[in-house]
Amino acid sequence: MTAPAPSFADRVLAARRSRACELPAWADTRQFLDNLLGILFPHFSSTPFHSAREIDARFELVARDLIEALLPVAHTMQVKASDVADAFLDRLPNVWDGLWLDAEAIYRGDPAAESVDEVISAYPGFLAIAIHRISHEFWRLGVPIFPRMLAEVAHQRTGIDIHPGAAIGPSFCIDHGTGVVIGETAVVGAHVKIYQGVTLGALSVDKALSGTRRHPTIGDRVVIYSHATILGGSTVVGHDSVIGGNVWLTASVPPHARLYHRNATGLRTGDAVPVASEFDI
């Protein structure tokens, strides 16, 4: 006599038991991130600090939270969770200094921004960059899953999807930001500015290409306008170039290039005579 097939509830329970202990908890991930940002920037927390000793003590608590968050994946790491926490905190001063440069770049790049404090408090581009800078350090340290979860927090909160493996240079500006996608192997230079809807993606999503360079390289001081799509691991945008809105780019362009999408439209005036109009976007 054959045993009865397991119920759906039994199957769900078995799957939960086999995986729940191997994944960082979302609550722990968000708590670590929010507490860390709250220490680094008063814009994200109302907690006052009156001395450096208080801040050091709070960093110790954040390190403890980080170790707890990493425990489910600790057996897959080559170093102990406590060593990861120590290494991350060692790198944190450089991350913090870089984030001030990013905030300044966004402020300088947006005429609507009234102050750096406004940028930090209210600009989704800054929040996405801040979380990326943090998640990228865990990516560099070889921590599994956790940096992807941090990146997804940024995605949920801002609509900006940056893979933690992407290498992004200093003074990075994302203006508006909704719909921006930056892939794992993208390399972005210094003083780059991008607008909403920009994709730095791969030409192919074939699984066999995992571990290869699939995403473009963007040179220093490049500006990429809204909804431009730049694809391919061999695609290089030379420094000081401007990529116009809605451009679809799969080939390299030299430094100082100006690339635009030309869109022909029909304009109907009051006398009902169609007039052809062209705009460089």
C-alpha cells in the first residue's frame, strides 16, 4: 500500500524548514541598514548623539546586529561573521566620505536642490547610492545573499535597481532615478550623472554567461539622459560623453561623443496643415 501523498501544507512546511535557517531575515537586514544610516546621517534618525563615545557604542550595537543577520549564511562564508563585521566597519569611514561626495554631486547637478541636506533627506537617488555603497562592500567581502537583500531594500524604497557588484566611482549623481537599472558587472567612472529610466544592462541573459563581463563601462564625467539603454560587456562609453534620452546603444563610443535619438513627429497647427517637427532628445 502506497503512502498518501504529502499535503500542500506538508510540502510548504518542508521547504520552509530546509531554507529558513539559511537566509538572513528581512527584519534583521532592514534593521541593520536603518540603524547604520541613522548613525551616519541625522537625516535618517531623530536620535541625538552628544559625544563620539556614544557613536562608537552605537557602532558596536550595529556590528552585533550585523553578526546576527549574517549567522544564517555564516557556514557558507570563508571568514567568520565577526570578521566580516570588523572588516566592514574598517571600510565604513571611506564609504561615509564618499557618500558626502555623492550628495554634493547631486546638489550641484540639480537646479531644484536647495541644499545638500535636502538631497540626503529627500532624494531617492542619494538613498539608492548610499545603500549601494554599503551593499557593495559586503559584495567585495564575499558575503552571500545579504548584499542582494540590501540592494532590494533600495529597489523597494526608490525604484532604483543597482546590483551590489556594480563598481561605481566617486561623485555619482542619479537625478529622479525611478526605473534606473545597473547590472552586476557594470563599471561607472567618476562624476557620472544619469537620469530616470536608464539601463546599464547585458545583451544576453543566457545563464551560461554568469561570471563574465556582461554590462557596459561608463567613463568619467559622462551624462546619460532619461530612458537611454546601454548594453553589453564590451560596450564602452568614453569619458566626457553625452548619451541622449531614449538612445539604444550596443557599441562603444569615443570620448567627448554626443549621441542623440532623433524622433520625427507630426505637429498639427490651427490651420490643420501637418507640420513636420524634429527634436534631438
